[in-house]
Amino acid sequence: MKSILNKVKILNHYVLMEIKEFKSIIFLKDSFSDNTKKKIKKLKFLFIKEMLKGNKVAFYYEDINSNSIISFNSEMCFYAASTIKVLSVLMIFKMALDNKIDLNKKILVKMEDLKQDTGVIKYQKKDTYYTLKELLRLTIVESDNTAYLKLVDILGKEKIKKYGNSLGAKNTMVGRESDSFGLINCEDMAIYFKEIKKFIDEKNKYSDLFLEYLLNPSVKLIKDQSLNNKYVRKYGSYDLAYHECGYVLDDKPYYLFVLTQLNKKDSKEEFINEVAKQISDIHELIKEELYEK
């Protein structure tokens, strides 16, 4: 009986946490249909169930046109892994647009610079020059760690941190001095991707190039069939961290971020795709109620 009571107490704790999070929902109408509410409730309890298992999970959805938001644990911090790479690439594209850096500049990558894990540069057989533009592509499309860390060397961690903070992010490059990835939460990712979308929507000379990189990664954690639309995205995967963040190019576009640290690694792909499918379904219902009267 004591064990059951403890479980109930824990469940109530997480329900209260979850309800508090959902106070951040912003709708542009007084109420939605019972079917929409039912779908949102189903999504909420999917996350509560994972937290009861001791897992860290968060998501953020925002209908861009109406600014309607649904989020869970949006301020909870996770190890950023490769999701943070978008910030350095955005910085360099902006610098190139302002003629402060040359994307055709050649950067030497020595054998001693090679980093393992994700990427393709690690397979080079000798010291090799890459243009800065090539390093940008490899950082996003291949999530190349060597390419990314060369960008960090060029910019400097402190400059990256100051840029993130200037946008309003609170956790840019927070962590060990030796680490160049830091922490993220959904709030910060919303700030980064809103700035990225603004840059792409400007239709400047680098907009299409950046968009092309983000639309065509070599690895997609959220499968195309889970969304039925193109996803402007960046994933991050390291140890327990397993994230995908970006915005969906629907006729009514929306931001979608899913951050996870799941103890059972074999369930993380299933979980993140189930979340994406449910959010996609909810978005369709919200579209009907907001735009298709």
C-alpha cells in the first residue's frame, strides 16, 4: 500500500508540473473542439509517462502564423549535442553577408584536428584544405564534428556565447570549458530557429544555401513519413541525448522541437517519431479550427 501511495504522490507531482507547463499554451480562440483537446491530452500523458520512468523529455510546438504554442518542460536543460551547430553556421553566414568573412577562404584541417563520431572529414588521409563554405555544409549536412570545431576555433567560444545571449538565449555554451556544445532547452532553440527562419525568409544571397543544408541532412531522427512535410532541421545525438529541432514547411508552418534523454536507447527513435506524428496530427486539427472555418 505504501508503494502504491508513493506512486500516486509521484504521479500527482508530475501532473502538477505538466499542468504548470501547459499554462504557457497560447491560443487565439477561447476553446478548441473536444477532439483537439483529447489529442493534446494524449500527447501530455505520453511525456508524463516517460518522466515517471526517470527520463528527461521536452517538446515545443508553435503555429507560426497564430503564435499558438504547446510546450512541455520547455525550460528543462539538456546536453545540446549537435543541435548547437546551427548557431555558429548562422553567425558565419551573417558575417559573410556583411562582408566580414570570406566563405571562399581556405581552412587547413590537419590530421591532428580530426574528431571522431559524426562526420566525414575524419576519413581524410592527409592534411587537407577546405573552403569555409565547405565546412559550413559539412557542419550541417553531415553534422561533422571536425568541421564544427574548426568553426568554433574561427569564431571563438566566447563570441558564440555572446551572440546567443544577445538573441535572448540563456544557455549558449554553458558547461565545461573544454566542451564546445553546451546546453539547450526548447526556449533557446525557439530563439535560434526563429532567427534562422528570419535569415532564410529575407531571401538574401545565402538564404537558399542555408535552407538547402537544413533540408537535406544525411541523418534524420524524425522520419519524413512522421510529418508529411519538409522539415528544416538539425539533430543532436550523443550518449543519452537524442534531439531534433526545426520548423515544418506546411502551408501553415510550425516550429517543432523534441528533446530527450531516454534511459533505454532502443526506444528513443520510436518515442521521438511518435511525438512528431502526434504533433503533426494536432497541427492539422488546429489549422482546421483557426484557418478553415
